[in-house]
Amino acid sequence: MSKKHVFNAGPCLLPQVVYDKAVEAIKDFAGTGVSVLSISHRTKEWDAIMDDTRALWRELLNIPEDYEIVFLGGGASLEFLYVPMNFLEKKAAYVDTGVWAHKAFKEAKGLGNAVEIASSSDKNYNYIPKGYEIPADADYLHITTNNTIYGTELKEDIDSPIPLIADMSSDIMSRPVDVSKYTMIYGGAQKNVGPAGVIFAIIKKDALGKVSRYIPTMLDYRTHIDKLSMFNTPPVFNIFVMHEVLKWIKDLGGVEAMNKINVKKAETLYNEIDRNSMFVGTAVKEDRSIMNVCFVMAPGKENLQDEFMAFAKAAGMVGIKGHRSVGGFRASLYNACTQEDVEALVACMQEFEKLHK
Ligand SMILES: *Cc1c(COP(=O)(O)O)cnc(C)c1O
């Protein structure tokens, strides 16, 4: 089989060393003679993985003492519901930067008074709204830092006068984050830190317990904080793999080093998109995501879209079809994607241009 360059938007590519460790652990977990798929989560060997996974999150993101981190099942989409359940009392403010942001808003609206205070839907979400007013009477402001489908990203940690809650599903661990600016950060693992099936939430502990509604046990973050994410059976294998991904990030030099690598990959691809007469980027330049790079055929070249798709596929490119709401192409350059993968895609775009000159 020829080398494949995987640009899937999620579940994402993971480092080869992580695949190898996962295979090993499926056969024999930590020298126990039992597969990681079959070990009891009530063992000291498993406790050690849970403890170390939390410790790695703390270390890599410099998470302050008064924050807790939990790992759960259900997908980031379930956290759209966890958020209002645990934090919405009188009013919630949401910034609408795409499909995921709007889905998060919908769950809040179902539980109480939620408002979208800014939106980039007027331009098919190709930018991040700025300069909007944050209502002082809202319980929290919800943002989506990276918009996986549209390739826009808020690359700085904004100042919010009210508690800030962020869906960081698709850019977590891609850059340093000032956790202290957020009341909560959450997301699914499958875009940058592991396989599908586990989600994370980093929560400022004293922000919980302020709503008057009944919160079902499983949807109450306090349940999972109190039981160290083992109130019920945790997604054991998924957490194990996430643990290996975090170790890999640490070995590379942490999130600062990861960010340098990611910025370089994104620049390489955006430079080619801007130079190449066959393609144009869809997101406005200042808000371009370093994780999801979206582009379409240049005006007048639209009829060549299917041809480029086939050409790229033959060259080993996997997962570059754009989301149906944007069309064209999307290359997801998550942490495990290498500079070499990006250069292979760039070479493919250059060859395609030559063919059509
Ligand atoms: C993929 C994604 C989600 C949804 O994740 P699921 O785990 O599939 O529910 C939510 N938010 C963002 C930003 C995403 O990229």
C-alpha cells in the first residue's frame, strides 16, 4: 500500500507511536497479562493511568489548582447540554460561529433564556465576529474557538467580563491556552487528543452549584468531579489512548512546541493556496484556522473540482473533501499531521496547476 496522507476532520490521525502503544496494550496492559479492553477500572494499574492523564492535562495546559478536569462519554454534542444544565440560571450568551456553535446554543435555548449576541452567518461563517457587546447580566458567554467546518479560529484567549465557556474540540492542545481566562473549556477528544468516544471538561470548581434546577446525576459535573471520572465505567480504552497522545505531546516539548509545528504546517498550505492560480481560501485571512484549512477552486475553475479530488486521491491524499455546507476542500492539520504530509498535498496542488496551464 502506498503512503497515505490523512487529513480527516475527525476522528483524526494519531501519531504512529500511539497506534503501536494501543496495539500493545490491547494484548497486554502494563504487564498485567490482561488486555486494556478487559481490565477492571477498579485496579491500581488503571488508577495510575487516570491519575497520570489528569496530571498531563494539568502540566501541558498549566491548569490552575482551582480547576478540575473530567473525562466522560457522550461526545462534545452532549456537553452542549451539560453546559446549560450546570451553568444557566437566568440568561446565557452565545456567539454563533458555525454549525457546532449553533447546536450548542440550541441546547441552552431548550433549557432557558439563551441569546445569540453575535453571528457570522451572514457570510457563511467565514469570519469570527468581533467587537460585540457582552451582556453583563448573562451567567456565561459561550464561544467556539475553532470552527472545524468553516476553517476559522479565534487564536487568542479573549477577556470576558462574565464567565467564559469555550468549546475547544478542534484546537485543544494545538496551542498554549490561558485557562484562567475561562470558567470552563470542553470538547471531544477525537479532533486532536485521542480517539472518538471520550470528552473532556476543564472546570473552575467554584463556578458549579449555582443553578436552582434539578440536574440529573449523570449530567451533573459535580458527580464526575467527586468520583474522579469513575462514577460509572469510564471509556477505558479511549482514555488510555488519550494518555499516550498526551505523553507524545509532552515528549515533543509541550503545547508551545506543538504550536510552532502547527503554525508552520498551516503557513505552508495557506501560502500555496494564495499562490496557486487554481485555488482560493474561503476564510478571511485574519481568522484562518491553523487546524482546518478550507479552500475551493478559483473562480472559473469550478468545473475542475472533481478532477482535483481524483488527482489528489491517486496521490495518496485522504479526507480532503470539504464539508457540504462549504464545499470544495478541507485539509485538517491536527497535531499528528506532519509537515511532510502538508508538503505532499502542496506538491499535488502544484502538479495539478502545471497540468492545467
Ligand atoms: C466535532 C465537533 C463537535 C461535536 O463532537 P461530537 O463528539 O461528534 O459530538 C463539537 N464542536 C466542535 C467544535 C467540533 O469540531
